[in-house]
Amino acid sequence: MIGQVLSEVSAVVAPEREPELVAAYRELVALPLPDGLIRTELLRGAEGRWRVQSVWRSRAALEAVRSSPKLRAAPHLFRDAGAEPELAVFDIAVRRVVPAEVWAG
């Protein structure tokens, strides 16, 4: 086990609210990132399904953010865009990352 976790917050967002969601996510990630956050991405899928996937150093780091009323987290972004978020957390069991020089060309 690596000890890191991936959180995934997803929701179906109405098409007219999608620009609002994207703008709010950009504002959020422009701020200093919380301690323990390694990577985060906003993903758009079919039929209005959006996801924020984030990799955290540990489950404790994720829980610290989720329990802090001062920190704005992904569920709030979806609620502000009029969607009801679903949260899932996964333990990262195995990982392989391709070096940047391979994919960056």
C-alpha cells in the first residue's frame, strides 16, 4: 500500500451552469493548495457528468480538508452550480507514472 488516496467528487451539471463550474474550479486551484494535495483535475464526461479527481498524501490529509469549514472543497463547487455531488474515496494500491520526458515529447 502506498498510503495515498484518490477522492472523486462527481455530479451532473446543467449545460447552462457548466461555465460557472469551470470558472469556480479555476479560481479554487489558483489559490494556495491545501497541505497534502498532490494533484487535482476537473474532468468533463458524457451527458453533463463532471468529476473532480484529487490525489492526497494520506486519508488524514483529505479528512483535514473535508472537516475544515474554512476550506472550499469540490462538493461546494458542485452545489454552487446547482448539482448534488457524490463522493467516493479510493486507496491507491499500486501506481506507475510515465516520466514527463516520455509523454511531453
